[in-house]
Amino acid sequence: MTRAEIEHVDVLIIGAGVSGLGTAHHLRAEFPERSLLVLEAQDDRGGTWWTHRFPGARSDSDLFTYGYRHKPWRGPSIAAGGAILEYLDEVIEEDDLADRIRYHHRVTGLDWSSEDARWTAEVLRTDTGEQLRVTADFLWMCQGYYNHEDPYTPEWPGTERFEGTIVHPQTWPADLDHAGKRVVVIGSGSTAATVVPAMATTAEHVTMLQRSPSYWFPAPTVHALAESLAPLDLPADWTHEILRRQYIQEVGWLAETGHHDPDQLHEFLIETIRPLLPEGTDIDEHFMPSYRPWQQRIAFVPDGDLFAAMREGKVSIVTDTIDEFTEKGVQVSSGEVLEADIVVTATGFNLSPFGDIPFRLDGAAVDFADHVTWRGIMIEGVPNMAYSFGYFRHSWTLRVDLVNDVVGRILARMDDRGTTVVVPTLRPEDADMPRLPWSDPENFNPGYVMRSQDRMFRQGDRDPWTHMHEHAHEQVALPKADLDDGLQYR
């Protein structure tokens, strides 16, 4: 490959989902003189919202906070995947990003050269098989946090005997018809909360089979405050900001209460769903989780649609473990066989640290498990690389906006000082700092996190080497972050 075939940009963004497009907007607005390029492995924009095509795919966060700070959301607070894609299309058009996004471009390797002070991305065009190379002064990882193509599915005995269809929500076939069919959905997380009521509208019956209960919250699709504001005919950006702050406050209360008074939040969540359940439901068996609230995600149920389907007899819940698959369905440990035409394995996903892309620093392979984070934004010892990782409890995008602000400040500081390289570097007092897990199990411990802890980067026990903070803390701390604390410029 000749040098003429190598494309160079100031900033290379990996991923054209919510994080990547938000980052591209920020660069366009704050650093219009910088060239940028977005590489996306999928064949279109949207990330999760492009790959998730299962029935009812929608947000489980409100769009007033999941939407970008700079672009007011004007629809209902809970939106379907198609509406979110339309919103992202508007961002692409308004920021003139279409010609800066390359689809079908899978990054297969990332190499940093200290001599050249730049990154080189090895790229495979998945539509043509062509091998490309892109260099960049700064790398911004916005690839999301899980593997879109390799979902997590446990191994169960007898699946080969099952005469029906087994499908994972991440790989949903376009021609799967569930109308009039008996469906078993394995799982009780956010995906199950979406797919179960959606399939129940036309299926003969849907059984949600859970190994253990989850917490649920029946959030309204249209907030009561939005209904109160509607007659006032306020400017759209006013309404957006009011509702945005309201949702931040509400979710903040849930997160804070789950940490400081989990018993109170437990009672609140259970008593909220109790009147929505069918008469005679065994709440202790089906709705009493073994973990404290928010130690795993709370499944949001817009307008209580799941519980409405239960009351109508279209959905039932079984809490048990799977012994094996039979020809006709799933046999659980009680001995009962849940007969099914379709089994949906809503069993989660696999974390994918930085897209599982091999990184090298001056030819040496990088094992991120040997590194710690700098404020959940950069990685110790890795030059000129930032990453966008949102919240698990609040809307993902709230943190993406904050990360964009901090990295923008770093880029501006490099310009002011005439430096070309910034690298998070441990201070002398951090020499003996313990390397703690990526996620503290006492704070957040869902299966997909616990399965992948050994592959993820670490954190320390002090600033600036910690992450996984709540929005209430970071909306104050990140704008004030000392950009010389733990960062070296050269």
C-alpha cells in the first residue's frame, strides 16, 4: 500500500451510533477546523438501534435525557427504534456528517507510533473485501459496550431436538412470524420487558421464563408534567429542558435511594407494580429479586404494558431453571414442559472492550486488563485516545455529552500549549495503588458484567482513576476536572 492510499484525519471516531454521532457533532461545533472521519462496521447508522430489530424494540430510557443536550426531543418520552433512527438522521443532516461516515468499514487493528505521534487504523471493507488504512492524530472510541454479532446464549441440553425455532433478539430474522404461535421468552431483563408484550399482541400466548426475578418500573410513555405543560404552548426548547431536568431528578432519586436506602426503593418498586398485576399473582415467587434495587438494571415497562398483557391472560410468568429442551418446548426443574413454537433467548450479551479491536503501542500488544481508567474517559498509558461510555442507571447519552466536554477541553489545552500528545500517566503517589475491578459487584453486578470482568480495564481507589459514578456527581465533577491531574502533555 502506497502512502497516497493512506487517508489522514485529525480525529478518527470508531462507531456511528449514539456516542459516535454525538461526538462528531461536538467536533463540528467546537473544532470546525479539525478534520474527522467516522468508521462504522455495520451497513448503516444507529448502532443498537440499527441492529435491534426484534418486536417492540424501543428505548428503556426517556428520550429527553437519552437525546442529545443540543437537540431537543419532541416526541413521547419512550420511543421506538425507528423514531430514534429518524432523530439520528436529523443530526447527520444538520451537522453535514453524511460524507464523513464510512459504513461497512470494520477496524481490525489500531497501532500507535510514538515516532509519528499518530494512530494507524487497519480497516476491512466488509462489502468489497478491500483492505484500507487510515491515520489520525487523535482516536475516539465510540463503539458501544457489547458485541452486536455474538450475543450471549447459555448452552442447554437438547436444543438440537427442539422442533420449533430458537432466536436471540440480537439476531432476529426478518421473516419470523409469531402470529398465533406459542412463545417462550427466556429472561426477564430490559429486552424481555420489551419483546414479551410486543409479541403478545398477536401470539397465541407468551410465557416469560425467568431464572430469578427482576425489578420493574411502569413508567408512563407521556409524563404527567408533559401533559400539564402542553396547554401552555411553550417553546419546544423550554419544554425539552424542563422535562429533561425532571427526568434527571427522578432517575437520580431512584439511583440515590437504591444506594442509601435500598429497602425504601424496594418497597416503592414492589408497591408500584402490585395493583397492576393479575389477582392472585405470587409476588414473592415472581417479583422479589435476590439483589438490592439498581444493583442490576431496573426494567422499565412503558404504561405497564407487560402487566396489562398478564391481566388479559396473554402473558404468564414462570420462575424456574431449565433442565433441558424437548421436541415440544422447554422442560424446567419442576418437571413441567413449557410447550412452544418459538423460544426467544433474551439472555443478554457479551461485553466487548473497545470493539475487541487489537491495540498496539509501538508494536507491543495492549492488554487493557493491565491498565486503569482516567475518569472513565481515557486509559492510563494509552496516548491520544478517548472513549465514550455512558451510564447504566441514567440515560447513556447524558454522560456522552459530559465526556465530549472534557475531551474538548483537553484538545483545546493541547492547542494552547502547542503539544501533540496527551497520555494519562500514574503519579508517584499511585505506584502502589490497588487495581480494582472494572465494576464493583456491590455497586453493579449483572451477568454480562460479571462474565467479562477479567477482560475489562481496571480502576483505582482514588481520583482520577475511578469511574462508574452517578450523574449527580459527574455533572459537577467532570466540568471541574483538573486536566493536569494524571495527564502528561508533550
